[in-house]
Amino acid sequence: MTTTIDNPVMRPVTTVPVPTATYLTPDGQLVSSVPVGASYADDHTHLEWGDPLVPGAVVLDEQVAPRASWSGVVRAGQVLTIVDVGGNQSGDCLLYNAQHTDERYSAPDTLAWQDNAYIRTGTVLRSNLGRALMTVVDNEIDRQDTIGGACSRESNTLRYGHHVMYHHGCRENFLTEGAKHGLGMRDIVSNINWFMNVPIEDDGALGIVDGMSAPGKRVALRAEIDTLVLISNCPQMNNPCNDFNPTPLRMIVSEPDTDLEYEADA
Amino acid sequence: MALAADHSTDTVLNARADARAQGGQVSDWMPYLPASSSPFCPEDVAADSLTWAETVAPGGYTHKVLARGTRFRLEDPTGEACAHTLLYNALEPTERLNVADTQKIPWQAYLGAGHPLLSGDGRVLATILTDTSGRHDAFCGTSTAAWNALRYGTALPEGPAPAGRDLFVKAAAKHGLGPADVPPSVSFFQGVRVAGDGSFDWFGSSGAGTAVELVAELPLIVLIANVPHPRDPRPEYVVGPLRVHAWRTPETNPTTPADERFDASPEVRRAYLNTLDYAEARGL
């Protein structure tokens, strides 16, 4: 469903998705622009629900609805498998020391320690104190992003125009989910985007482009300390971070049977 | 012992005289008060317009609240400075530098003239007006104690290799902000470039005498830690002094539609619109 907005300040806007809220139509009907149930095109979207990437006892197995948020604590030694069920669905992710949330994921520390701008198998996801929070023990796409940040109502106005102000965004999800753990604005920092593709070109040009993932692709993270994981199943409707088709994620926490190959170095 | 022998401090009066005799000395790194007394006032700036003049020590930090519209210039006189920088909206410090948006929104990872330093709230905190270095970094952040302990064997704040994050935490505390208020930062004068496989190529410094000049688009808390870049390959903790000057005149305004940079891109135009909207509503 689209509507036309005459915007006298900015470049003219033709068709935009309607705001995601219940509203009254001119003929008096109360309708919701939030799709009922899943918002992906479920009649023709191929879904692969996958399995844990590491053998072991499953202690938690949950689905994250399209556009929704999720959180959970992964205990030290446990492995979190994230399944990109519908393919190219960005799972925006923040990590915290579960006991002391002032210690949280740090994109720059993660990148500076490993001397590389992309997350791959073996990457140690570090905190703002340089400590290992989690290690990527398996990963089924070439590279994962931690440069692109999270979408927000506010940054969406910069990228796409003020007509998208009432679109849902990942920062909204982080605030919703973080509030359950006493976290707020101060606690949102540069995040990870599982299954999102942000190439950095020679001249420094960078941007979110078509993804390299596919239905059922996975990443597995071993917790090095008890780690609070926040997820925003990205609801962005204006760029290819989810193929313009938000799909579910599956979060599986297991107690691995065997020692994993990649050892954190701190 | 040797130092004590230079002082006569056996009574209160003697101690007072001894302390007072120390005034008026100069150091290679110090603030200059009033700012107009700066021995390093930039040639193109009227000394009496200066509101901040300081040489930041190697391994030191500084911080200041700046009025909206203030110009501030960072200079690297030796080619060894590395100005790790954080910016906050001084009125609502939960609004602060957002490095991801600063790289993503302009579609450009490398900082340079014209680049907006964006908050997470869709506004411009400061704009880089001029840049004669071209070697900055928004990927690697600053150093942590764990990193410096690994690299230099020590990271004690009172020692020879303090970590940038630890300095930021102290600077933030002096504005009532805590460790959770210290997000990823950017650094000026020492850079990296990203190779095709994602690895960082050390780009380092472009030499002595470069400068970046910024304009405060909102009232700002500015925190600066002058410590080595975390990817500086040298085994020693090498960092040089950093010069800071800020000034205000009737001509130093925040960016408005009258400025060419206001329309440099559709993204930055909307960011300036958001910033002006906030300032108007607050009566700034």
C-alpha cells in the first residue's frame, strides 16, 4: 500500500510506504498498515530454518519474527547459532557483558585487534575494554559487517527523506529490547550486522549493497564470558539489507559437545 | 631528594612563597589563558577572538564545552600527533558522535574536508571545513588498557603509555558522563586504508604542520585524547604534541543554507536541516 506525500521542502516524493500504524481511511475504515503476522511475502519466500552449526545439546531455540527484537544471555562456553531463515536478512546485533553492561561490544576494538575491517570465522568480538566477549567459530558467508551501523528513524531521514520518519528501525528495536535489561540511549553503540553486505571500495566509498547470504545460511558465536545478546531483526524498507523483504531469524543456543577449533587469544 | 633541595617549605609562609614562585613558567604542553595570549595563534585568526588555546601533551587529554558556531582547529606541529576525538551535544549528551552513521550516511569511510561528524540522532555535531592532512581514521577507534599492555607492556594511567579509552573516561567524568557515555571515536592525523580483503594498510601521518578545522554545529562537549593510533606499527609509544585553537567572531556561524556545503549532498542537506530544526526549536 502506498500513499503520495507532497513535500514542499525536500525533493518531490512520489510513492512511499505508509507509516506503520493503525489509521482511519477516508471512507471511515480503521486499518493497520502493519502486516498481519509475518511481513515477508510468505507465499513465495523460500525459508530454510536450519540446524545448530555445532553438535551439542540445544538449550534454547527461538524464532525472531520479521521486524522484531530479541535478547538472550549466552553463558560462557555456549554457542549461539543465528540462522538467516529467509536469506539476506540483516540481524543487527549488540553484545554486553551480562554481569556488567558498561562493558559492551566495540566495533573499533574488534577490528583494530584483528587488523581487518570485516568479521569472518575466527574473529574475536571484543568489548570496549578489549576483552573477548564472543568468538565467531563458524560462518557460512564470506564476510560479515560491523561498519554499517543500525538504521534509525533519525538516520533514515538523512538517507531517504523525512517521509520515512515513521518507519520502524533497528535503533527503535534496540531501545525496546535494551529497556528490558535496563539499557538505554547511552548503551547503543556501533553494532554488528549479521548477513548484511557493506563493501569498502578503494576510494573509501562504502554502502549497503545486495547481500551474499541465502536462506538457511548461518553464523555461530561461542560466548567467552556470559554475554547478553540484543538482536534487531532489521525492519528497513528502503535498502537491500533484507532484500526489501523482512524475514525471520532463528536463534539457537547449544552446549557444544567438543572443543571448538578457534581459541580466543585473550 | 634533589627536587626537595630546590624548595624551602618548612612553614606555611615559606610553602606559600615557594608555590607562588612557580607561577608564570611555561611548558611545552599547557593551556594558554587567556586564550588570546596563545603563542601559537594561527596567522589567519584574530587573537582576541580565541576562546580556547592549548597544546595537548603527548599521552594527554583535554576537553571543552564550545558554543554553537565556534570554529576549532587541531594542528599537528610535529607530524606525530593523533587526536582521538569524541563530540557530544552539550545540551543532551546522550546525543553524541556516531561513527557508523558518520561513515554510512555520506557513503564515505575516510574523513576529509566537507565530511559531517554525525550524531546518532540524524544531526551534524561538527563539519570538517578544511583538512591539510588527509590521514584520519574512523575504523579503529582508540586504544584500550588491554591493547597498550599488549603493545607497550604497560597501560597505567600514571605511566608512560596511557590508553585513549582511559583518558576519555576521565575527560567524560569531568562533564558528569560515565563509561557508558564513551562510544567509538575518530582519530585525526594518523590513518589507515582498507585493502580489498579488508585488512588495514597503515597510512600513518602526512608529516609535520598539517591541520583540520571544524565548525561546531551545536553546542558541543569536545573530548580529545592525544595517544598513538592503535595500529601504529612502531614498537614504542610514539605521539607528538597537539595544538588546539578555537575562536568565535560574527562571521563564525554554524552551517546555514547560505553556505555551499549545505547542499553538498542530499544526505548532508537533510542532516543540516535536522540540526537547524533542533536549534530553532530550542531557541539557540
